[in-house]
Amino acid sequence: MLVTFYLNDVEVTYNVRPGEYLAESLRNHGVKSVKVGCNESTCGSCTLLVDGKPMMSCSLLTASIEGKHIITIEGIQEEAAKISTYFAKQGADQCGFCNVGFALVIYALKKEYKDPTTEEIKNYIVGNLCRCSGLQSHLKAIKAYLKGE
Ligand code: FES
Ligand code: FES
């Protein structure tokens, strides 16, 4: 089946299987920045933005995104580079596998909240896990990034 959507503001049409999930479709079309960890909606490494909202692409049917706007890390390169600097400063950047998903969710958080509390940040990133470092270094990095410190 054909599905047409916007990938980082460019209209694309993919030919996919009816039950195919977006992470697989994107990777099959060369978008290897989409990382698949658990493949069952529990780690957040496959996060991308769908009409501005973070979603896990390993459990999102490609057929459901007809006409929607998808943003991957390629669509926020400048912000992602900034976020990774903050992560590196706080030691939150180790193997790097979770970074793409975190960058996208933090980007969305910044757009949605002006001055989020620690609880709001925790709730927002609850679906994104890092197997290398604890949550504290991520929280420090996110707070510093949001404040531009
Ligand atoms: S790979 Fe999608 S949530 Fe883990
Ligand atoms: S830095 Fe390794 S999973 Fe997060």
C-alpha cells in the first residue's frame, strides 16, 4: 500500500506492507537515524515527532501517518547538536544509543513548556530510557539546556 506523508518537511510516498510500523518503514528507506532498541514501546529509542508530538515509531503503523508531518533527528540538527553538548557536559552521553530519541523528546518538551518543573520534565521523558547512565545526569542536562546555561 502507498502512504504519503511529510518527512522533515519533504513530501514522500512509501510503499509499505499494511501491518508495517514506521520505524521499519523509515529504516527500509534509508533513515537509519531511527534507532530500534526494544521494538515494543518501552525504551523510547525510536522516538520521532508526529505533528510535533513525540511518538514511538516502533509501534506506530505507517498506514496511520498518511498526510502527517514526521520529524526525525535530521529535521532538528542544530538543536540536536546543542542538546548533545549539554548531555556530554553532564556525562549523560555514553554509548549514545538513546540520544536521538532523547533529543527529539527534549526538543518537543521545549516547544510545549515555557518553564517546566522537574516533575513535568520527568513525566515528559518517562518513555525514554538510558541503559548507561542514570536519570539524574539527563535531568541536569535537560534543565541546563532549557535555561540556556
Ligand atoms: S524501539 Fe521503540 S520504544 Fe523501544
Ligand atoms: S547513553 Fe547508552 S543507552 Fe543512553
